[in-house]
Amino acid sequence: MEKKNLNENFIKKLKDTKTVVTHFGDDLDNRSSIYALEKWARENGILEEDETITVERVPAGKVKEGFINLDTGGHIGCREDEETIVIDGNPKEGIKSAIQALVERLNIQVPNQILEIADTMPTKISPFDTRSGLSLQKYTNIENVFEMAKEELLDKELTDEQLEKYGLMEAQKSQQKIVDEAVEKIKKYTKELSNGESVVISPEFIKAGSIIAYEMGINYFASIDAHKSGQGITFAINAKPGKVLPGNVREYGNKLVEQYKNQDGTSGVFVHPNNSMVVAGGPKNPDFKIDMSKEDMINKIDVLFKEYAREDLKKQIEQEDKMKNKLLNENIILDEKENQAKDLEKEVQGLNKKNIDKSIKM
């Protein structure tokens, strides 16, 4: 379809259903996308001023046929046919988030800062900074978040005046408590690995746990929790931004993807395409569970990371040995060259002595 026809199809679908589908749980990406779309729909007469978009939820990675699926998670980029529309980010093509994909599709006006950080954590924002706009945005309505983004406050520390303006003074205190509690639990559940790295293997959900652990210099964060039904578990294993999960951890995740695959080809287990994450259930897929005890999964993850660390340490030692041998060979060559130079110097001195002796005799 041409872009014009694509937009006509999108507008018709929105008019007919007045509904969008997104993943369970809210984050800045899906909140921004739904708010921006609803505002655009009113401005363009697709919705009446008093109308709102109905939001339906699906587990992450699922699609509801016959509807606009906006940031349902687990999808790379956009796709659509006459019945179903999927809009999501595609980092490989420079589309960081669903809101960016939506903006490019419909030419919606959104603050640049929303586009920059809707689905990413800027490296200059520390989770220990409990005054940053991004840390506090979940405590306020999305209209306020857009206003903060217009002032480029999401990646900045808010003053007392700004906290008061956006009604976030108490929220900042709550966020500080979350950080303090997370630090204590992370220290409790951190395991040192034989290769010098460390991993958190937590038997409970820790709010903001992974990003705080990364800031503490920990590369990997695993969280295992009992399912809400009382049977089975959910878990997530994450790698620090810029790193990937160990190969054996990804392999285990992919096995679970196949084990829990549905008839429609989707799975309750998700392995991120950039190899940074394995997730089973959780806030974005609350009904899914793994048929395993918490203790067994903790032990499994512990064994996986210990195996990885042993192999990685072995590679480090082999690499060090190679470097030592290389340096040794270089030193041997250098010694040989120095000896050759000394021998040559002796020969030259000998020739010079002979020439001097001849000159004296003459």
C-alpha cells in the first residue's frame, strides 16, 4: 500500500473501532503513543471532543486481529493488512520506539524529548537521581509529562519549584525510598562470579532493580517471582545496556520460547532480538507462567551464570597466555637483534683497530 492508502486504512480502522491495543502495564512509550494519537484524532475530526480511545490489553508479543496494535511489545517495526495494523519501534532502522513510528506514520506533533527517550534510558540519567523528570514521570499524568518534555526536563534534575509545579514533591520522596530499598536488596542477592563479574539473582521483584544494579557496576540482573495464581513462576534476566546475555543463557531462553510456543506462533517467553533480555510473564504478560518452582529456577540461573563465568575465565586465561607468549617471542626477537647489533659493533670496532694499526705502520 502507498502511504496515503496506509493512512486512509489507519483512519478508517480508528473511526470504526475507536480502540487501540497495547501491552499490559504502562511505560512512557505506550502512554505517549496513546495520548498523542487521541489528541491527533480529535484535532482531525476522527474523535469528537468528548470522546476517548478505548484501550485494550494483550500479553507482550501478542496481536489482536482486526484492531490497531500500538506498542504491543515483541514486534520489530510496523506491519498491516486490510484488517490488522501493528505499530512498533524498529531500532535496526533507527526507529527507537512506537511513538516515533506513529509520528512518522501520521506526522503527529510530539516534543522531541519524548521521541528521544520514550523507550530508552539516557546514559546521563542515573537511577540514583530521584529528582530527574524521567524517574518521576510515572507519578503524574501524561499531559504533564509532555509539558515537562517541551521544557526538556525529562533528563534533568527538577528544582523544588518544578516539583511543586508538577505535583511531584511527595513522588520524589517515594522514589528515594524505592531506590534505598532496592540497593539493600541488590546487595543481599548479588553473586560474585569467577571471571570477575557479578550477577543479581533475586527471588522477589525489586522495583527499579535492574537499572540500579547496572549503576552499581553489576552487568546482569535476574528476578524470579511466584506467579499471581500461586502456581508456577515468572522471571526476567537482563543484561546491562551495551552488553548481551551469555550465550548459554540465551540458548536456555530460546528453548523455553519453543517449549511454551502457542498455536499462533507466539510464545509466553520472549528473547529480545538484541540478546539483552529473556522474559517470561511479568507485568506485560501477567497471565503467563512457567511450570517450575522458584527454587529450581534460581538454581538453574545460578548454574548457567557459573558455567558462563568458568568458560569466560578460561578464555581470559588463554588470552593472557597468548599475550604472554607474544611478549616473550617479541622479547626473544629483541634480544637476538640486540646481540646481532653488539656483534656488528664488535666487528666494526675490530676493523677500525686494524685500519688504525695499518696507518701507524705506514
